[in-house]
Amino acid sequence: MASNTSGIQNTPIPIFKGDSYDIWNIRMRTILMSRLLWDFVGTGYNDADGDRVSLRDNRKKYAKALPLIQSVVHDDIFSRIAGALTSKQAWTLLQNEYQGDSKVQIVKLQGLRREFETIQMKEGWPFADFLSKVMKIVNKIQSYGEVVKDQTVIEKVFRSLLVRWVHVAAATEKYKDLSQLSYDQLMGSFQAHEARVNRGFQVSVEEQALQVREEENTGIVTGY
């Protein structure tokens, strides 16, 4: 029953086979939220709504959540949640098994926060690899239900760069609104600079700042 995803709209459903729970957790939570089902999974079902229309709609959504979770786990995993009567029970069973109970989760989350704060770019790491390592930690943190804002990640990346990258970060901070900066734009800016440096060009702080300012209205900072 785990591998059959027919009839569940057109969104690709990740089948959980027991590996990479953190990644599956995030993807599955996103799918549940997109279908307005996450509240029933995350907090349970409240049958106290006096509005009959809302109550009927909520009951329909509630009824969809558990079958959806059951359908996206491998048969070997399904046996572990077969006794769950609600989507919240099924989700909690998986979470406790693969992330630990609440006490264990708190300890793990504290460790991940510490790892996020202490990671630094090392000599020889391409920018893309460094950002990937940071995002891997962020994804694990978010799999525990804690939201990490894009701006928080970008500011952390800027604080953790090697010296030769600092002028790129400084120019980007000066001419771009970090709260509106996407990962694609961040990656484009630094990778373009990295490619130019690898070709033997030296770029001054002033040149980088000028380039960022000129491209401020294009939606992406390409850098030198």
C-alpha cells in the first residue's frame, strides 16, 4: 500500500523507506500544508467549531490526512503506524522513532543550533559546497518544526565566509535588501565572483560595490 500514490493529485509524493527522515519530514510537511492538512497532523482535530460549513469541511480534510500519510510510507514502515487512528498519532509515531521523543528532540535541536552557529567556511570549499553544508543543517533544524528565516541563513553565511569573500558580502549587504534576497540570487552573486577569480581576475571592493549597485534593479547580483 505504500508505493501506490495514484489519485493523490499530481504532486510527487516522497515514499519514506526508513532513510533520510529529516528530508522526508520537510517534504511531506510542505505537501500537507499545500493541501491545508498540516493543522490536523501537527496539532490534531478540534471538533468544537460551531460553524456547520467549516465543521463539515474540516472533517473532510481530517479524513484525508491519515490515508495520505499511510500511502507515502513503505510497507516495512506502514506496519509501525498501522494502529494509529489519527494522522497526528501516525506522524508522532514516525517522529518519535526516527527523531526520538520530545526530550531527545530538544537535545538534538540544541546540538543543531550550535552546529549552525559554529560552522565556518574552510579553505578549499567552493561557495556552493559551503552553502549546501549550511542548508543541510537548516533542513535538519526545520524538520523538528523550528522555522529558520532565509535572512537568518544569509546573515549567517556572510558571517562565516573566508576573508577573500568578505567584500562580496559587504557589497551585497550595502545594495540589496537581505530580507528579499533569494538563495538563487545569493548563489548567482558568489558563483559569478568565484568564476571570475578562478580566471585570474582581481576585484576591488569598489568594483564589486559598483557592480551590485548597477544591477540592483535586475533582481540578481551577479558580481565580478
